[in-house]
Amino acid sequence: MRLNKKFFLLLIPILIIGFIVYKSKTAGIPVTVTTVKRGEVKQTVSASGDITSNQTASLSFPTSTQITEVLVNEGDTTTKGQILVKGNSSSEYNSYTQSLNALEQAKSNLNSFKEQYKSDPDTIGVYNEKIYWDKYNYYQEAISSAQAQVNQSAKSLGDKTIRAPFNGIITKIYYKAQEIASATSPVIVIANPHELYFSAEIDEGDYGKIAHGQTVTIDLDSYPENKFTGSVMELTNFAQKNASGNTVFKIKIKLPEELLAKASVGMHGDIEIATSIKTDVLYLDSTSILTENDKKFVFKLEGGKAIKREITVGLETDLDTEVLAEVAENDTIIYPKNGTVKDGIRVIVIR
């Protein structure tokens, strides 16, 4: 009697476990599902960038210069030839005035020679025509040399002033008054606001998907409520390294008219390029598709069971995948659920 009691006590948990296993097999495992839809599948490439101009100039001093005045601010509109930045030019100015004096002296020497020749050539040692022309050429060469020195000193003086090379707007100023700008270091940047485009860097792996004329959706930080439609207008044929050391290619995006009216150089944003579009096709959530040995499968819900079906796919994206065969519109497809779903297993759909 005592033995039978122990036997039943041992049997009860076994029966409970068996019942649970039986129920799980007959009722099925919980799964989530999606359906085969008809619509558009769009493959895109995303990138970030800024609005810039086809005509930009980074202006600098050719030699190390202490800045005395910055006459503009970022965002100012400027005209061609307008003075933007002045540098300390006291030394260059002195050299320029000295060269002017030297030129005037050289011209005066030639004029004195010609006057003396007219009045009494013997007093200046001119006894024949050859001597005259030798002396004349000597004074003329002195004038040419002095003029060259004036030109050089004038250029050096002019180099201490930065002027706008064209009509534009100031997009960046790197120095303040009294600071010293090193030779060829950018001091100020100017851009033509009438030749704007969006510049973006495309990863090396995506560059081959980009082509002229592709539609581009532009999302600017300055206009978060709006999306603008542009197009690919130019591709570079050489790679470069970005700040992270990755290989990228720069592309230019044409801006639509409604954006050109309010865009400014330096505006940052994101773009999405439609590299391939299929319309009116059957498609599935890409995460519902299983890949095994380079073949594509789905688990189709049939009679409360997960039935494994090999499918043929077309255009694939991170979000959606075009399905060409073996499924129909509105078919219910089970998500693979990390390998727990097996062919023929009973399932319970969680809504």
C-alpha cells in the first residue's frame, strides 16, 4: 500500500509534464505573421551632406599676415572686388613708396640726359650716335627695372588685402582682427548663392547603384516639415577618404526650384536616392524570408501549420522584398522566429 502511494506520487508530475507537452504539440507554438501585399518596392541609398555652390572660393594670404580688419560677417552679401579682410601692410607700403620714388628718379635721369644732349652733348661725353644710344638704353633699362620693382611691391601690397573674386555670400570666416593667419591658410570663404546644389558622400559599396537622373528625396534640417525632390546631376570619377577614413565618392544633387528660392549655402540634411523601383508587384517584409544555401524560403500558414515553401524573389531591400513565385496576394506568412518554427509544426497566431 505504501509502495503504491509512492508510485502515484512519482507518476503525477510525469503525467503533468506529458500533458503540457501534448497540449503544446496539439495547440501549437505562438507565432507572429505578415501577409503578401501588392504595391511598390523601392531600393534606396541614403547619405548626408550639405548645400554648397558650384562657384566657391577659399581665400587666404600668400604669406604669414597679421589681420588688422575683418570687414564682413558670415552670411553677408558681397560684390566682386569688395574688400573683405585687411592685413598689416606697413612694411609693404614702405617698399611700394620707395619703389615709386626710385622709378621717378630713373625717369628724371633719362630726361636730364636728353636735355643735356640737346644743349651740349660734349659735356656728357656723347661724341657720336653709338654713345648716345648706349647711354639712352642704359637709362631706359633703369626705368624698366624700377617699373618692375614697382609692380612687384604693388602686388605685395595688394596681397595684404583680400577682395571678393565674384558676387556672393560669406559662408565662413576663420580669423579675427589681430590674429595671425599663416601662409595659404584659409581666412574666409565666399560662395555664389545662384549656383547651389546638394553635395553628398556615397559609400564605396553603394556608388555603383547611383546613376544620372535618379530621383532624390531631400530632407533638410532647416525645413524638417518639408521633403524636396531633386535628382542626381553629377558623379565624381575618383574616390577619396572621409573623416572616418572610409572610401567615399562625392555626388551632386540638383535642387528643385521651390528649394532654390529658400536654400542657403551650408544647410545640412539627409538624402534618399531611389536606385530601383518596382510598382504593382507582390512583396513581403524582408525579415519574414529565410535564406538557406542561397535559396529563399517562407513559412506559409496552412491549416494551422507552418508549411515551408521555397520562393523566387526579385528586387530586395532592407525593408521589403519582391516575390515572383509560390505565393499569392494576401497569403499569410509566418515570421521564422529565430529558428523555432519548423516545417509542419502547428502554430498559434498572436494578433
